[in-house]
Amino acid sequence: KAKQAGKNRAQFYAPHMQADALARIQLETDLRTALEQEQFVLHYQPIVAATSGRVVGAEALIRWNHPRRGMVAPGEFIEVAEDCGLIVPIGEWALREAVRQSCAWREAGQSPLRIAVNVSGVQFREPGLPEIVRTLLPEGEGRAQLMLEITESVLMDGSEEAESRMREIRDYGIAYALDDFGTGFSSLSYLKRFPVDVVKIDRSFVRDCPDDHSDASLVEAIINMAHSLDLSVTAEGVESVEQRDFLRDLGCDFLQGYLIGKPLSPLEFAAFARANAPFVQDAAFAG
Ligand code: C2E
Ligand code: MG
Ligand code: MG
Ligand code: MG
């Protein structure tokens, strides 16, 4: 802003910039406290199969249960956490918590679901990540089915290293979703080269479907392209029955959005999963 306004305005903005800087430092301090006092929680947004409507997994979304401000959305603190490096321990906490919750659900008899955890590019570049993932995952039967959601930016920079890191982590049984697909700069060649399992169509493209023809054709193209590369597709931000039917008819594999379910507390999600679980008996009887 200050740049656009020219030299004379720089002074005008100075006091605000100072206030901003102070607010940032305060936020950083508060985030450290939040980590120490375990003020973060994960909510779980259901992901369902488009054709059956049965739950296949969930995306774990972090919230900050702030002692004064109440539930704070990630949009208000992730960026600052990335800038000051706190995203690394916060992201590690999220991974640990998702695995813990997933194991607890399985011990309670829930059929296994894949839990997707968002991993920031900053966190993905940390050399210690594969080791963290390895030690987090319990061996054997109870092994949590994890999926990491990364963005196109991870594939773009230092791609040699990103690729080998992805493969190393993948060897622990972890799947990858490419989040917010279409908003970055990735190309077909990236999707072919990196071991991605699922493409998540960003909700900005789903929002005006099916009425907006250019968005509708874009969504159709992404689905067909992903399928031709043997990738599955999840649509984000499904809010209406029209969107759901449109996406399902195009062959989109999985759906996520307020129409299906909002991000839920662990207790609420467990109830949702019970009500929308695949009929294991039916599957056994089929064929
Ligand atoms: P995302 O990974 O793209 O997550 C989807 C966001 O869209 C979530 O916002 C979710 O609540 C919202 N959403 C889902 N369905 C709908 C819908 O039908 N309509 C609308 N309008 N919104 C919908 P949320 O929870 O505020 O998270 C925002 C972003 O924060 C996430 O975007 C992700 O990039 C980041 N984030 C969340 N948790 C974590 C985390 O544990 N670690 C990191 N690094 N980032 C996280
Ligand atoms: Mg995500
Ligand atoms: Mg997303
Ligand atoms: Mg998104």
C-alpha cells in the first residue's frame, strides 16, 4: 500500500505499521503460550464418496481455543506462525493429535478412516519431518491411515528434494492430497512426477458451479485430467445439492463441504461417521 501511494504517504502509514508490528509480536507470544498450554484443537470435516454418500475420511482443521477470544480460525494465525517458524511445532502437534484421535476412534470400534492433515510448505521443508512422521505412526494393526495435504508451492521449490522427501514419507503408508488445486502454478508434469494420490479442487472453482460455464468446464477438465493420471479427485466447498449432483455426474470421487458437513468436534464427527459409515456387511455380501 505504502509503495503504491508514493513517498509522501510512507510517513502516514508508519504509525500503523508500528501497531501492526506490535500486534504481530503479541500474536507470536500468544502462540507460544498456546503451544505450551495446549490451547489448540482439531476439528474434523467429513469427506464422503460422491456416489454413495458414505464417509471415507475427514480433514483435520486446526482451531485455537483462545482463553479470551474463544475459537480462533486458522486464517488468523497460520501465516504468522509460518513467518516466525512456530508452524513447525504447531504442525507437529496437529500430526500427533490426528494420529492419537484416529487410534482412539479405531479402538472404540470405528471402521478405519483416512484422516488428512494440512502440512505447511515451511513444515514440509524441515529436514526432521520424515523422522517425526515415522515415530508418530504406531506399528501394525492400529496404524493410523494418514494423508498429508500439501499445496502446489511444495512441488514448485527445490523439487528434487521435495520429491525424495515425499517418497520417503510415503513409504510409511502415507497418502498425499494436493490442496487448493488450481490456485497455484502446478502443471500436468508436476502431477505426473510427484507421488500425489488425490487432487482437491479449490472451492473458488466449485462456488459458481454449475451455473458459471467457464468454472464448470474448468472443474470438468481437472476431473478428467486427474483421472487420466490415475488420481482421485475431491471437491472442496460443496454447499448446494446442485453442486453435489453436478460433481457426482462428472465422476468426481469425493466431496467435502458444508452441504455434507461442517468441521466437527471429535465427538460430533464420531456420531457423523456412525450414521454415514459404509455398510461393511453389504460389502461382504456384494459380488
Ligand atoms: P484448507 O485446507 O483448504 O481447508 C478448507 C477450508 O475451507 C477450511 O477452513 C474449511 O472450514 C473451509 N470449508 C470447508 N467446506 C466449506 C464450504 O462448503 N464453504 C466454505 N465457505 N468453506 C468451507 P478453515 O478451517 O478456516 O481452514 C483454513 C485453512 O487453514 C485451511 O484451508 C488450511 O490451509 C489451513 N489449516 C487448517 N488447519 C491447518 C493445520 O493444522 N496446519 C496448517 N499448516 N494449516 C492448516
Ligand atoms: Mg486442506
Ligand atoms: Mg483445501
Ligand atoms: Mg481451499
